[in-house]
Amino acid sequence: MIKTKLKTTQTNKISMRNVKLNIIKDDSNHTNIPSNITNIITPTPTMVLDTYVKTKKWLIDHVHRNYFPRNPEFKILYDLLDRHPSKLEWKNQNPISFKISRSPGTGSLVMYVRFEGLNKYRIVSWVACSKGKLAKHQQSNNPDNKLNGAMRYAVRIQVSNYKKSHHTQTCVLCQSTHRIEVDHHPLHFVDIKQGFLKMKTSKGDLPPDKFKWHPKRGNFMFRDGTKADNYYDKKWKQSWQRYHKKHATYRYLCSTCNKKTNQSIATQIISDNSK
Ligand SMILES: [Zn+2]
């Protein structure tokens, strides 16, 4: 069966109806099928990268290349980009070229996009595009998730410093050397966060409730900079960074063991809450 994607505009419906009528009329002579019908039944490239697995495979096959509107791949990437869940919030939405690359550090696939009106390439999460949704920690609009995202973002450099000073990346649980992630251990990130929030709240230093969204990184961040009214947020962030640095220790886990550990933490939290 040929899959087709049709715009549901009235004009298209009407023209489809006409085409159908033409086909019925010309049933005895197929060569008379109007030429525009081939445009209608050609599968649109939107179908090409509609799952994570397909997208990843396609990107691997097309890595280390640039794509411009003259390349047939451009349309495929254009449609992929179009699926990004927060695209409507972007200032610049019109891509003029794509670059598929690999991250020098982790080797993971990276999609760079140059938008009309900007002279730099930006990273856009192809995972979010392929799944049509943001990662879990970015999904919800609720302030707790924003705060959590900003708190994680604020200590990213500390985590990457750990990686820089610990070169042998082996999972401490299963000795795998593939897809190694940094795990907060023995104190979980959530424990350190709760400890800090408790300490701050007891002093009346409530966490910031407004954040800035960083579309390039796909993350919420604390507001800071020179604006006087964001000074509180900046101080709060710095205080969190110091606290985290003092309390956080890490270990390496492979992504499979890390997921298992996270699941058991989640179950623990749920059962704690239900007490
Ligand atoms: Zn492991």
C-alpha cells in the first residue's frame, strides 16, 4: 500500500475528488491519468524519519556532511526539524542548511542547523525531533521541573570536570565500557538537591520561580547577568553550585545499569511518598 500524506485543506480535498472522478472516467485508458496525480501519490519524505531508530540509522549514514536546499536530503531534514516539539517558540524557524556531525567528546550524533537570519550553526536535538517530544526533564511546564532542569544545568560543568579527571570509563557494576554515564553516588542528585532546598528554605531563601529557556541546549537555566532584578537568582545559583560541589561524589555507570538504578530510586521515592 502506498502511504500518502495529504494536507487537509479544502482545495486539496476538492482537487482529490476531481482526480478520483477523472480516474473513474478514464478507467479504460490509464495513460490519460493527469500528470499531477504522481505528485499526490508520491510518499512525502515526512515518512522517512518518523521514529528514533530510523532517524538514528539515517543520520549515521549521512554523517559528516552538509545539506543545502539543492540536496534531496534537505527536505528530509527539514521535515525532521519540523517535528521538534517547541519549534513554534523559536525566533528563527527557517533552516537554510544542515550539518550532521559527531560530538568530539562522546561520539554521539549531533544535528546542526543554520537558520535564516543567523550566521552560526545551532545544535538542535534530533532525538526530540524524531520522537516529537522533549526529554522527560524538559517536558513539563511545571515549576518543579524547570527548577530541577536549571539546577542540573548549573552543575553540568562539575560533572564534566569529573569526566576530564577520570579517564578510564568503566561501569563499576558490570565493567562495561560502552555508553558510560556519570552517576551521583552514594548521594543521589535528588538527595543533594533536597538537602540544599531544605537548608535554603529554612533561611527563607526560596528558589527562583522564573527561568530562561535555552533553545540551543534544550534546557531551562537560571536567569543571571547584569539585570539587577536577577541578582537574587544569580546568587541562589552560585550558592547551589558551591553546595553541590561540596557534597557530590560520582561513579561511572553504563547506561543500562544507570537506568536500573534510577528506576529503583524512583520506586523508593514513590513508596516514601505513599507512607
Ligand atoms: Zn553496567
